[in-house]
Amino acid sequence: VTGGDLRGRGEGLADAVIGLLLLGLAAALFWMSRDIPSPPFVPVTPAFFPRVLAGVLAGLAALLVLRGSRRRGRDGEPRAARGPLRPAVLVYGALAAYAFAIPRLGFYASTFVFLLVLVGLLGERTARGAVRALAVAVATTAACYAVFTGYLRLFLPEGLLR
Amino acid sequence: VSQADALMAAAAAVADPGTLLGLLVGVLVGLVGGAIPGITITLTVILILPFTFGMDTVGGLATMIGVYVGGESGGLVSACLLGMPGTPSAIATTFDGFPMARAGEPGRAVWLGIWAGLFGGLIAGVFLVYGTIWLGRFALQFGPWEYFSLFILTLTIVASLSEGSMLKGLVAGTVGLLARMVGVDPIMSTDRFTLGTEFLRSGFPFLPILIGVYGVTQIVTDVQKLRAGDARVAAKVERARLAARHLAVIGEILRGWGNLVRSTLIGLWIGVLPAVGGSAANILAYDQAKKWSKAPDRFGHGSPEGIVASESANNANVAGSLVTIMAFGIPGDAVTAVMLGALIVHGIAPGPLFMTNNLDIAYAMFIAYFVACVATVAVESAILPFFLRLVNVRREVLFPVILVLCVIGAYALNNLMADVWTLLFFGILGFLMVRYGFPLAPIILGVILGDEIEVNLVRSLMTSDDLTLFVTRPISGVMLLLALVSVGVAIYQTRKGRRAEGVDAEG
């Protein structure tokens, strides 16, 4: 068995698992659609289209499971891009913390910290890198304030600045 | 409003200093964003999005059109000088632009691309104006049956043409439609799938989804590559050699007018097809140019025809995409999907009535397009000497700043933190989809078309319970037939491809 075959089978397995998850989602949505209130004397209720879609999704998911479980090595599809997971988790974690902080610290304070941390972590871990991160955080935060709050008058939560 | 009045109003709106400034800044940002490998035009438009919230409608749209037109041109500079396409729509430009630059004519390579882009863009602009008006009139005959069938056709085309498997494309499209079902339904205003929470009641607005799926996903994918190898460019091109003899270059392009016109038409056609972006247009045009050329063996070794084909096609592609969004309210690609969002933010409903109800804005978009084409050449010649330094900006600085702008774009839409969480959720979903081979375009299209498909389906069912109307009304029937054909062709080609591979493996 070559490496390519193994990978192909792994992908087939992943497809099958995703298909099963989607089948579950379709079933859950169909079941939940019973809770959608239907007004009287309306021939086509608000639950109608979601049910149709849930049915379509179930059908497609079943095909995915079927194809995934039959899949052997070659599949004629580009192999999915698989980069390292750690940087992805880092960025998503930073974004989640950022979103959590904005209503509490205000937009500008959160933005400053977010940039300082993320630029610092992604760049070189030296004194020079740290200075660069600080400079970027200060400059970008100031520019955002000037442009969005000052010039364009968007309502970003100012939080601590107020 | 009469046509002449609308035209005058549109010209005045574009000539407004604020609008012109926005357009010029848009072109500049587009050129730079388009030139940086890893920063797509879509991402650049997403970046500029929050800046347009504070502008008026025409100003915001003109800025976006500037980014769009400028971005298509920005990619070619990196393609020629670095051998790296700045955007996917400049891939074919590298084939001949880089060899020509390496052979000592970087100025000729770059300017062939810039001028060809201008000519292609202008020719396509004429079609943009007349095509939109004509198709818009055609679309006025549509009833709910035709709309429903048109949207189904759009979804199947996108699913069958997107990279990877069609099955996964269809799954993505259906998930996109289902995501739109959460919240208050568009017809009866009843709650659906809200789990009783206020958070879900507001639904998933499509701009945060779009920014998440395209913007955040793209940045995360770029960050993954950050450590693998520095994408920054070490190349230094001698500035003096970027000069070109413009008249000679223009003459060269115009003498090969057949190539120019053919490539422009290909770009237009690909642009009109929904959600098939410029990345397909330039390669297809390049391919055809090679087939028709008298000197096909020079392709890949610095053929001027190759550069002209690729660059005129991808600028024409912009015009084609704008036609589809203005005439039908269907985004021709990811960039016009963001533009669709900008229209909605400013309270304008895109769709077949767009031209009738907002003639002045439509005209303003036409004018802004032509101004942007010309401005691109001017701005590009001004910044060309510093270009490589701009392209060389540190990635670890750029990516976090872009993420901040993504968050502002999502939040400032409705001043809702819920939209930022939507952004994050779909940013993660997009990442997982790419990882497991699901194309992104169909989910976006599903989200955009979700309400419209449902409204038109329900409207047609309420008008008449005769289901055969979908097939017997001629326009609707033809479109459903085309949808079936596009699925059939995709299945046939996959089968054929697999069989060919099998033969290879045995042989």
C-alpha cells in the first residue's frame, strides 16, 4: 500500500464522517422545524422551505457517506490543503479573545492589545520584534480612531476611552 | 427620472470630490493589495468595506469599483517582476511576463499588461453599459417561477464549476441556504431555528458571513504559510528599467487587435457567469491566444500576445461580473458579492428592478468604472518605482491589521457584537471547509440567494398550485434544463477524468 492510497482512504473516511454529521444536522433541523409556528389559512407555511432544504441536505449527505465509504486511493480531486494547525488555533483564539474584550474594554483598548499580542507572536521573538509590535499597535489604533471615529463617525464602542 | 437627468445626476455624483478621492484611494489600495501575493482582490475589497459605511452610496460603490479595477491590474506587476502572481487572476501573466522581464525588458512586460488591461477594460465597459440595460429589460419579464429557476441554475453552475467535487459544492450551497433560514423568515416574519434566543433571532447577516468565509479564512491560511517560508520578496529590480516606450507598446497591442478582442470577450463571458472569477478568465484567454497565434512556440518564453491575452481578459472579467450583479442581483464573483452587501447596507435592493428604480446609481457605477480604468493607469505609473517596496510589507504586521479591519467591517454594519461572533464562527467554518475540500463560493451564494429563492418559490406556489409551471413556462423551463445539463456535464467529466487516470495507472 502506497502513501497515496492511505491518504485517499483517510480522506474518504473524513468525507463519510462529515456526511454523517450533516445527516444528523438535517435530521435535527427537520425535527426543530416542527416548532416553527404556522399561521392559519396559509397554504405554504414558513416551515415548508427549511424542510425541503433539510431533505435535500439529507440526500446529499447520504451520497457523501456512500461515496466516502467506497472511496479508494485515487479520487480526481485536489488533495485538501493541510497546513499546520497551531498558527490557525492561535489566530482564532486571539480573535475570540478580541471579540470577548470589545464590549468590556472598548474597541480601541482591545484593538491595541490584540495587535500587540498577535503581531508579537507572529513576528520574530526579539527585542526588535517587540518594539515593532508596539509601534504597529499604537499606530494602527491611532489611525483607526482618526479615520473611523473622527472622519467617518462610525459608532465603535469606545469603552475605557470614554 | 428621465435618462438624461439620471445621467447628469450620476456624473455629478461621481465628480464629487469625496467620491473621486474614494475612487482614487480605492484604485491605489487595489493596486497594492492586488500586487501582494496572498492578498486577493476579494480580501482587499473586504478591507475597504468598513471605510465605505460612512460614505454615501455612490462614494462607497465608486471606491469598491476602484479597488476591483485597480486590483486586477496590481497582480500583473508582481507577476512580471517577481514571477509570482499577486492575485489568481494574474496567473497566466506570469507565463510570459516574467520571462520577458528576465530577458531585460521589465518595462515592456509591465506596460504591455497595463495598457492591454486598459483597452480590454474599455471595450468591455461598452458591453457593461449596453449588456446591463438589455439584460435588465429581459429580466423584467420574469415572474417568480423564472427567478426561482434562475437561482437554482446559478447555484448548480457554481457548484459544478467550483474546484473539487460537485457533490461537495452542492452540500456547501445547501448549507449556505440553510444558514439563511435562521432568524425571522422573510414572508410571515415568524421565528425560525432561533432556540428562543435574541442572538439567533437577528439571523446571520451575509456580510459578516462573507467576511468570515473569505477574509478570515484567507488570512488564517496565509498565516499557516508564514513559518513555512518567508513569502517576502528579496528581489530588487532596477528602477530605471521599468520605463517603456509607450507608443511602441500601444502599437504592439493594437496591431494584435484580434487577440485583444477575443481575450476581452472571453473575460466578459467568464465574468457574466456567476461566481467564476478572473482566475479562470485569464487562463482560458491565454490558452485560446496560444491556439490562434501565428507564433505559438513563443508562448511561455516572453510572448507579448500572452501578456495581452491574460491582462485584457481579467479586466474585461470585472465588467462582466458587474453586468450580472446589476442586471440580476446575482454576484458574478466574490468581489461583487461584497459589493452586493454594500448596496444593501445603503438600502438599495439589487435585482432586476435595480436599473429601473436606481437608474442614477447604475449610471454612476458605469461612469465610476470608466474613470477607474483610466485612473489605474495614472496611479500605476506614479507608484511603479516604489511598487516592490510596497509589496514587501511585513506579513506578520499586515495580517493582524487586516483582521482588525474584518472585525470593524462585521461590527459596524449594525453595531452588533453578535455579527462579530458570526464572523468568527464562519471564519472557522470556512477554514474547515477548505481543509476538507469543500468549495467556498457555493456557501456564499446560498447565503446571498437564500431569501430570494424562498420568497420566489413560495410566491409561485401561492399564485398557482400547478407545479408544472416551472417547466412549461419557457424561460423557466430552459433554465431548469440548463441546470440539469450543468450537473450532467460535471458528472460526465469527473467520470471521464477518473477513467483516464485509471488507464494511466495501468499503462
